[in-house]
Amino acid sequence: MTDPELDAALKTALAEPPRRVRQLDLPDGRRFWLKRVERLSGRLRLQKGDPAQAFAVERDGLRVAAAAGLPVAGVVAEGPDWVLMPDAGPVLPEVVDAKGLGEAEKMQAFAEAGRALGRLHWAGMAHGRPAVRDVCWDGREARFIDLERFRHARRAGFWQAVDVVMFAQTAFTLWPEDARWLDAALEAYAVSAPEGAMAAVRRLVWWLAPLGWLAAGLSRARPGSRELLAVGLTLARLRR
Ligand SMILES: Nc1ncnc2c1ncn2[C@@H]1O[C@H](COP(=O)(O)OP(=O)(O)O)[C@@H](O)[C@H]1O
Ligand SMILES: [Mg+2]
């Protein structure tokens, strides 16, 4: 592959001090994303885990899922401590905020996100933490990024249920009063996910009930926390 414009932009970006994620805009209008290994101090490494390990997991996940035809950003080029991805479009919170997009298109984006998660789960994989800000929408397809916790996982099993809970939790954190987006995603997920996936979600939510009580208690002490508020909303929604 010869792509002098991309090679030049990549070379320049790699020579600069590493930033975890950066956008590469080429003169011809193409856009790519460069993700590099985070360098953490000893204390942060203890809190956040080994970044090199997380990076390796993400790169493998991008490669394996893309090779299986699954909706992830994919890999254009890579080095020992970097990976270059094509632009997969704005992330779901940007889609919701986009002025130029109609309601129907936004609903479509979330339905595609749900379907994308269902397809990933069908293939015996789990994203690991599919926050709404880790799903991109290019106007046609929803694709996952940020696969640092990617894993192979039993169909309709624990880790796939965790994915659904994570997605719902992050949706309720951003849009506590408006479940439309999440509903569109869950509806599409339910029909495209493996048999028994929603039952597994309900089982997990049942086990997580004490977390809901804890969050409700803490929420009274810290009424401003959107995450705490979202826990109760998430558990109530997914119990259905
Ligand atoms: N391939 C991509 N296409 C579009 N946007 C991307 C892509 N990769 C990263 N981004 C943007 O960069 C942000 C951070 O990337 P991400 O992989 O989620 O890193 P982090 O681990 O820091 O959350 C994303 O939320 C998204 O806005
Ligand atoms: Mg992210």
C-alpha cells in the first residue's frame, strides 16, 4: 500500500510527544485516528492497570472483530505502541447533539448500535465497556471503538450481559429523562442478540439489586451525581 499523504501525516504525528488519542486530518479531507500507549506514573498505573496490556487487548480486538466482519473501527496501520484507525464518524452523544440530524436518523443510529452489539455477541465476543461515547455512527453503520476490555465470551453469558448494563448505565447518565435513545438500541439488540441474551441481562440485574440500594442511599448524600442516579434507572429499565 502506498499512500504518501497518509504516510507523511502519520510520520509527523508519531514524531510528536505522544498523546493517547488524536485525530489526523489529511489535506485531501480524509480523517484517521491515532491511538498510542498511555505512559502512566507508578501510582496511576496501580489505579488504572497496565496501559501496554490494555493497548494490546484493544489492538487484537480491533483486528479479530474486523476480520470477522464485525462492526468495529478496524486497523489501517499499526506499530509496536500505536494503532491507526479509519474515522468511524461521530460518537453517539455527538449524534444526539447534532443540529443537522433529524430525530429519525438519530433513532436509526441507536438502533444500529444495538444491532452492532447483538452481532458482536452473536460472534462470541464482548466489548467490555460499550459506553455510548465508544460507539461511532457514520450515517450508515454503528461501529465500536475503545476495545481495551475486549474479550471472547460465552454467548448470552455474564460478560455480554455486562455490556448491556454498561451501555444502559452510560445512556442514563447522559439522558436520565429521555430513554428514547436507549429504547431504540435495546429493541434492536433484543432481536439481533443470541437467544437468551435478554434473560441473562435480567439475571445479572437481579444480582445487582443491592448495588441499586447502595446507589440510592449514596444518591441522597450526593444528590448531584448523575452516575449514581443512573444506576437506579438502569436497573429498573433492564428488569423489564
Ligand atoms: N476510529 C475512530 N473514529 C471516530 N472517532 C474516534 C475513533 N477513535 C477515537 N475516536 C474519538 O476519540 C475519543 C477517544 O478515543 P477512545 O478510543 O474512546 O479512547 P479513550 O480510551 O481515551 O476513551 C472517542 O471518544 C472518539 O470521540
Ligand atoms: Mg473511550
